[in-house]
Amino acid sequence: MKLGSLEVDSPYLLAPMAGYTDKPFRYICKRYKAGLTVSELISVNAIYYKNTKTDELMQKSDIEKPFSIQLFGADPDIFLYAAQVVEHRCDCIDINAGCPVSKVIKAFAGSYLLKDKKRLFAIIDKLKKHIKKPVSIKLRKGFDSYSMNDIAFYKELQERGIDFIVIHPRLRSQFFKGEIDYEHVAAVKEALRIDVVVNGGIDSVEKLEKIKNITGDGFFMVGQAAIEKPYIFEDLLIGKDTKRDLTFIKNLIREHFLLMVEHYGEKAAVKNFRKFFHRYIKGINNAKVFKSMMNECSDSKCVIGLINNLTNA
Ligand SMILES: Cc1cc2nc3c(=O)[nH]c(=O)nc-3n(C[C@H](O)[C@H](O)[C@H](O)COP(=O)(O)O)c2cc1C
């Protein structure tokens, strides 16, 4: 099936998440059949000033196809420069117009672009003129209740050549909490020719069905639920919420950790894996004890020992 001009195997896509959607985690989600993987947001200024850390964020595994790189920034020329630098490393460039974090807003980027549409359109026009790969945008339904996106705005994005739009239908002022306005996405889908992806709150097949009753079929992007159960993409595809047994979960945790060791080296992997480990073991007996033991681990042997000792009894 086609998402814009990208060939994808599944309509269920992995959302970009800073601090989580690195190469090892995206690989795991792809193996569980995520239709598209996206890098976390990457600063166009960091690319412009050749910050070496950005290279790590853009590394991808061989199975990630299609793979999108998400950029955030405010200056249209620097945005274009960065997009040209990374274009050969991905199948799509995604513009971040949704990030609610104050540091990003103060730099006139992320969801600030929904208040400064002139700047947003200038970025889009530059990219569409000079970038050959598809250009998508991920945004919120508005910055605050005084500046909700209207249909004319979405039509303008379409006319300027955006290939597809991902909507997390909350306001910037809501951050990651509160009501998710799926009706907003339904109205945009109805009005546009291009693909519109629904994002926010999808954590089970049951929930997806409820959302589909409002938005209709199409493309859906999953964020936080994938951190707890990356196999959610497979569940959504087969249309059944599965309960995986402890052996499966332990194998999954072990595989993920070893991929992180390969990617980051042992010391950084142990540190970076903690947040994933805490999410994976939610609901397991003595989770609290395992969490604090994990926080004390400083080498792979300790982490693997902990994983092996996880028990439901
Ligand atoms: C820890 C975290 C980091 C995030 N980082 C990004 C990001 O880099 N780029 C982006 O567009 N959205 C980011 N988001 C927003 C998610 O992509 C998504 O829109 C939001 O979590 C709602 O989807 P969900 O309910 O499925 O998690 C982030 C969300 C979280 C929780």
C-alpha cells in the first residue's frame, strides 16, 4: 500500500520519540511489522554546525524501509541545508510542527510553526523545490485554543505539495495529556486528497477500533504503547490484542538490550536501557524491586542476570 508515494507493508506506523526511537528500538518495532519508522526529532542547527551526535540519531538498520528523518528548526535556509545533507540517508523528510517543549518553542520551531504559518510555508516551499524525496509534516491540531488549524490551512499544506500529514490532535498547551480530538482528524481526512495519519492514544486493537469508528480506515501512528509492547504493530495487523508469555518478554528484553550494547557500547547501553526495562516489566511480579536493581547495574552481566531472573511466580 502507498502512504503518499512511499510503499509501506502496514498502515500502522511508529511515531518519532526523542530518547526512544533510536536504531535498536526502531529495529525491534520494524521486526514486529511497523509500516514506517521515523528518527527522533533532529535539530537542523545541529546538522548545520556539524554536531557529531546527530549522526548517531540518523543511523538506521537494513530492515528499516521506508525510513523517515524528522527535522526541527526555524530558519528556512538552514532547514533546507540540513534536509539536503540527510536526504540520501532516508526515504522521506518529516517536518516537526508539533513539539511542545519550551526550549524548542523559544527557538521558533516545533509547534511554534503553527502560530507562524508564514515561516512554516517558507520551510515547506524550500524543501518541496529542492528535495527530491517525499516531504511530510507531523503536527498538532493547533498551538492553543486561539489558534486551531482550520481546513483552509490543511488545504494549503496540500497545495504546497506536502506528501502526507500526521496529526496528533491535541493542542500544544495540552502537551501529552488530555482529550484527543479524533473528530478533528476525521474532518481533515474528509477534506483532503492526500493521506492523513491519525496519531495519539492508540494502545490496543480495541482502542484502534473505537478510533476508526470516528476517523474511518487509513493510516495510524503509535508512540508510547510501542515502548511497552513493540509487538503492538503485529497485534494491530492481525486485529487481536495478544498476551505474550514471560519467556517471550524475556527474549524480547534480552534481544533489545544486546542490540543497544552493539549500538552504544556496554556502558552507555546499560544506562540508556533502564527506561525501556522499566516499561517492559510493568505488571511483572516485584517490578519495583527489579527496577531498583536495574538502576544499580553497571555492566551487561548484571543486566542479563536480571532479565534471566524475571519471574511471574
Ligand atoms: C518521550 C516522547 C518523545 C517524543 N518525541 C517526539 C519527537 O521527537 N518528534 C515528534 O514529532 N513527536 C514526539 N513525541 C510525540 C509522539 O510522536 C506522539 O505524537 C505522541 O506521543 C502521541 O502518540 P501516542 O499516544 O501514541 O504516544 C514524543 C512523545 C514522547 C512521549
